[in-house]
Amino acid sequence: MKLTKLFRAFFHSEKIGGFILLGCTILSLIIANSPISSTYTQFWHQYVNFSFDGIDLNYSIEHWINDGLMTIFFLLVGLEIERELYVGELHEIKNALLPIAAAVGGMLFPAAIHFLINQGTETQSGFGIPMATDIAFAIGMLAILGSRIPHGLKVFLTALAIIDDLGAIMTIAIFYNTGISWLYLGIALGIFGLLLALNRLKVYKLIFYLVPGVIMWYCMMKSGVHATISGVLLAFAIPFTKDEDSNPSYRIQRFLHKPVSFFILPIFALANTGLILHDGWEQEMLGKNNLGIILGLMIGKPLGIILFSWLMIRTKWSALPYRVTWKHLLGAGMLAGIGFTMSIFISNLAFKDIELIQFSKIAVLTGSFFSCILGLITLYFTPQGAENNNSL
């Protein structure tokens, strides 16, 4: 019962957050293509200096959002992964195998499509852009269909998106660093080890994790590994207990849900989707990088999800959730092609050229838009199955 309540609260929060994200994206695009476009862009690029006890951090507002506030988002993602591993859909291996396999397929195929199109070019490093699923947007769009969607599909898509986030985090950590400072990285990992020791000693006061977590964030940022990874490491260091009332992980997760959904992600959208649509931008979408992103999201995502799910069921390692049909799975695979937050985030890391980053973001929005429309249409005309048919 507790798990059901927690999942419903999580689903409801992400549903509302998805609609807010959509609104902020539309607003940002309108302002960026209005007479006050230059003022809007300059605002996000203003520098803000923070000095404390010999530490001097001077970054743009956009940088503070992407490296600072988004670390809190990654902390929440890590806490959600931790919850799923302990008591959620990923706790029972039989239940976990289907969304895990689907998520792996849904990451490999988009990356492969982009890499094959861009291999040997300056844009081949963008292979990670179409790998991600935006959990808030995907769940928000799924919620539009209400009771037409079986509960099992909601759980499947949520688990898939959470595993997908973990894959995106690993991709960022491995492929999108800016040159490693082993000293700072060693200090950051040393702090992580200390936090794990506190976990083993059953220290449950959050202050003993959050303060060192801020220091770990600073060291990770100086190390060349993206600072947001510290949020995930902190999440896995925070203790998780079976007693919901005294569970530190639950407490901070509940505290962060609304600030992340209603403030951090909307601010991220406003700062990163102020894209100026010049005449002829549609033709630019046929370029190799942009085409790889769009096809990766629209085709690679559902293809990888369906194929890897079919393999799991064909080998009898798993089964379709109750009342979920293959058409439901196809529709969910299409909605998983809504990349948005993670895809835009990786676009900032994959390239240095501002114009290339801008067009990559437009490609993400384009691919996500069509994936959303196709997914909604497919699911709208798919009735709930009376019983599962585990073969195509």
C-alpha cells in the first residue's frame, strides 16, 4: 500500500511537471523569436560571481543552472533509481528484466542510428543526444489519456525512463568530460567513500550527507567530470531503510519533488530552449547531426524498445504487464522518444560550437514533438487487452 501511494504521488508530480515544462518551452521559444530576443538571451549569459573563503566561482546564469540547479535534479533522479532498486519495479528481478531490457534497447538503437549517419564527421560525438527519455514529459503526455492506459503500462514506462536516466548519467560520466584533474576527482571520490561509510554506520541525519555533498559537487566540477554526477553519487550514499517514516532517502525525495518539478526543470527549460528560428531552419534539420537526432528519437527509441522487449518475452525471461498489449508497448516506445531535458543537457556537452548546439536543441524539440504525437495517436486507438498475448 505504501509503495502504491508513493508511486501515485510520483506519477502525479511528474504529470503536472510535464505540462509546466511544455508551457515554459513554448514561452521561451516565443520570447526568443520576439523583439526582446537579445535582452532575453543576454540575461541568461550574465555572469554571477560567488566567493567564499578563498573559493571563487564566476559563471553565467545559464552555467549555474546547468551545473548547479541540475545537480539537484540529478540527486532526485538518483534517489528515484535507489527507490526502484530497493522496493520498486526493479526490486523483483523478473519484473525488472522487461523495462531494463527495453531501456537498453531504447538507448543503443538511437545512439547507433546517430553514429552511423555521423561516423567520421565532427558531429559524431552527438550520439548520446537521442539516447535519453524525459520522464516528466513522457509521463505527462501519457496522463492525457487517463483511464485508457492500463496501470501496468504506466509502471513500465516510469521504470524504463528511470533506467534510461541512469544510462544517460553513465554516458555523460564516460564520454562527456572535459579532461580529468585526478586530484580533484580523487578528493570527490574520497568524499563519496566517506559518505558510504556513514551509510554503513547507520548515520541517518541528512546534514552529515548534504554538507560534504556540496564539497563533493565543487571538487567534481573542478575535476572535469560533469558536476551533476555528484548529485547521483550523493543519492546512492544517502541511507534507504524499510521504515518509510524514518527513511532519509524518502524524506529528501519528497522534499525535492515539487522544487524540481515546479522550479528547477522549468528554469532549465527557459534557459536552454530560447532558440531563434531563422528562415530556413527546416532545411537545417536534414543535416547529418540533426537527422541523426530526429531519427534516433522517432525511430530508434520505439524500435529498440520493441525489439529488446520481444527478445525478453520470446525467451520467456519476462512477460507483458497485465492488460498491456504490443500496441501499448509500441505507443510507450514512441513516447519514450521525447528526449527533452536530458537530450538538451547532453547537447550542451557534446559540442562547443554555439550554432551546432542550437540546431541540436531544435532537432531534439522536433524529434520529441513528432514522437509525442505519434505515441498519443497510437495509444488513443489501442484498447486495453483482456489478456496478454506474448508473441508478435
